[in-house]
Amino acid sequence: MADANHPVTLVGYAVMTDRFWLGKAHVELASAGTTNASLKAEHCRQAQS
């Protein structure tokens, strides 16, 4: 889908919104107090990608 990389299109907006919320979820998981260090690092890597 060519429009997926353009946030002004409906498809692009949906893709960007999903990426934002997935990144936010990974940040929340990495911030959890019960998560071990290796899982925190993995969640941070996933949030950055």
C-alpha cells in the first residue's frame, strides 16, 4: 500500500496511530516494576522500532 507511509491519508493515519499505540504499550511494559532487565530492554527495542 503506497498510502501507508503518508499520514495525511486515511490508511497512513491508521498505520501511524497503530505504531504510536504499540510503541506506547511497549514503553508501559518496560516501565512495569515487575519486568526483568532483559524484558525491559526488549520492550524498549520494540518501542523504538
